[in-house]
Amino acid sequence: MIGQNSDRDILIPALEVALARWEEWKREKTILGSYPPPDAVLTPLAAAIEKCDVYKPVAGRSLFSGYSGVVLHAPSLALPLLYHADRPNLGAGAVSAAADWLIRALETRKADGVFIVAIWGLSVHREVKIADRMTLVPFDQLSDSHMKRRIAERAVFTKQSRRAWDQGVWSSPNLYDLPGAAIVRKVAKFPYIGTPAASFGRLAELEAETKVPLPFLEASAAGQPLVTGSWFEYEDKDLDFNEHENYLALSTPEIVPHVRSHVSVDPDALARDAAALWSLPSGWQDDILRSMQRFTLSQCRHQIVDQVIDLAIAFEIAMHGSGEGPMSWKAAVRSAQLIGGRLSRRQKNRLTIEELFKIRSRGAHGGSLKPSEREKLEIVMSDARGVYRAVLAGFLSLGARPDWQALELEPRTRK
């Protein structure tokens, strides 16, 4: 450790003097008037920090905390150092503990942390692995943290607010209930002190990684759009001294949905399907994920004709491949055959997708969809979504891109 003993010898006396001056200054102040401490308290403490051997190599560098890069500057470190020393519950050891905290923080270059993605629209009753180094956990089982408390406080405010809303679990960035689940991604050796590019670059990688399973969670697991909010925190809470500035990085599908409820997901089925998805050949896996994104987008659209078009595109992406015939025929026959079952079931599924593509053709080529047809259209859409999710289950059970020409002809009696 860089000059730890001499640094302690500098910091401890300076803290004792600063605390005494602060107490003297607060005597005739109200509680609100006592904060922040005056320059007469903080300036000598900052001067002591500047003398420390542990501070000199990192002065002016960036420390990542609270979703931001904190520039290491002695005057800005003086306040958190003083607050660390002002902890009556530690008794006489509070001052030395504060000095040790600053020394340890400034000596740290990399630290273990966790990237968390809160999810509105899906719930699970126990932890389950959904991808490499990612687990899905019930939101209420997350360890206590500043961000978890902030989300809970906002959820309470939403319930108590007089502003009209329809009791959905997520209505807007300011109106939401508690999330139902969260993705937890543990992170080893996150850049703590260094250049902002290193910390923010790693953060961008984590954001991109945790978005990959979302189309699967939306289409296969929940069957509806999800809203997420992410943040990063350190496992050692003492290192996150800027956590009060942390914030929720919200992410929604391309068209912002209204999430009405949490869909409860079976963790065993979720683990099985996730393992099957990530074992698919990469090219086929990418196609399935793109198809899932279109399925989700179809439920975010406001106009039913747009919902139909996006859902038809989801089928087209999933069903493309060798073979003759128009895409509407391929999607209908291949869906029916992939799902299988008795002839009557295959005929019904084929008819559903044929009807979907007829509506798509009308909407995409200038035809009008009459308001009087809305009830019928909604039934077709509901049935087609059910067929789509059954198709996804078929893809995952196969474990490879289907041999479409064989599938179109072989008998399918699978229930």
C-alpha cells in the first residue's frame, strides 16, 4: 500500500480538527442550516488529502461511481471523507475508519460489481439462468441498494398519486409499479480509477450484452413487450460513494408500450428454452431473435393494420428458406407442420396464418380495414400470436434450422 501509515497520520488529525470545527459551527444552526459544512471546515481537510502519497498518483483522474466519472480532486473528496468520519454509531473508531476508507478507495484500480436490469412485464418466483453469466431473479430478492430503494419509493408514489392511470405496472418513466424481475450480470474487475473511456466503454458493453436475451424474454417467455431499467453498482458499497447520483437507464422497444401486468414465468421452462436458444447455430439464432423483435413490435403498434404487418414480418423472417411458393403459403404451411398435431389442428393453424397474410396484403397494398371488422381482426391477431409462440417452441425443440422441404411433406402427429 502506498504510504498507508504516513497517510493515516496525515488524515486522522486533520479529520479530528475538521469534526471539532464543524460541531462548533453547527451549534447555532438548524439541521438544514448545518449542511453543507463551510469552507473553513473543508479547505484544511482538502489540503491534508493533497499531502497524501495515495492521492498524488490519481489526482485529476476519473473514478467511476453513480453512473458517472468523478474527477479526483482533493476539495471534492473532503466532503465525503468528512461524512464518513461523522458516524456516531462507530464511536471513537469513526475517524480512523474514514481515513482507511479513503486510502482503500484511492488505491483501488479495478473492483467487482454487478450490472442490474430491472424488468416490468415479467415475474419469476426464483432465480434462473437465462444466458451466459446472466441470471433472472425476482426483483424483491435483489440485495438492498440505493437504486432498489429509489425504484420502490417511486412505485409507492405512483400508487398514492392522484394523477389518473389504469393500474398498469409501467405507464411512463414517472409512473410505474415495482418491477417483477431483474437480470443480474456479475462483473469482475470493472475499471474503478482510470480513464473515463475505460469505464464507460465497459458499461456500454454490459448494456449491449444484457439486451441480447430481451427479445427471447418478450416473445417466448412473457409473450408481451417489456420495459427495462438498468444500473451498475459495486459489490463493495463503500466504493460507491457517489451512488446518490446514480440513475435508472430506461430502455423500451422502438415504440413505447404500456405494460399492464407482470406475466408469471415458469423458471424450469425458461431455463430449458434459454439453453435451447443459445445452442442454436449462430445464423439461425440471429434470425430467430430478429423475428422475436418484430413479434414484440407488433404488440406496441397503435393501429391494428401496423400490428398485422409487423406480425406477418415476424413469420416471414422465421419461415424464409428454400422452397417454392409465396411467403404467405410458406408461413401458413410451415407453421402448421412445425407445430404439428392432428389434422384438424394443423388445418386451423394454417387457416389462421393465411387469414393474417390476407389482412396484411390488404393493409400494405392500399386496401382499407373497416372499423366494423375490428373485432374479427383482433381475434385473428390473438390466434396468430398464439401460433407464433407455438412455432417458437417448435424451433427450440428442434435445435437446428428446419429442413423446410421435408417438413412440408412429412406427417405431423405431435401433440
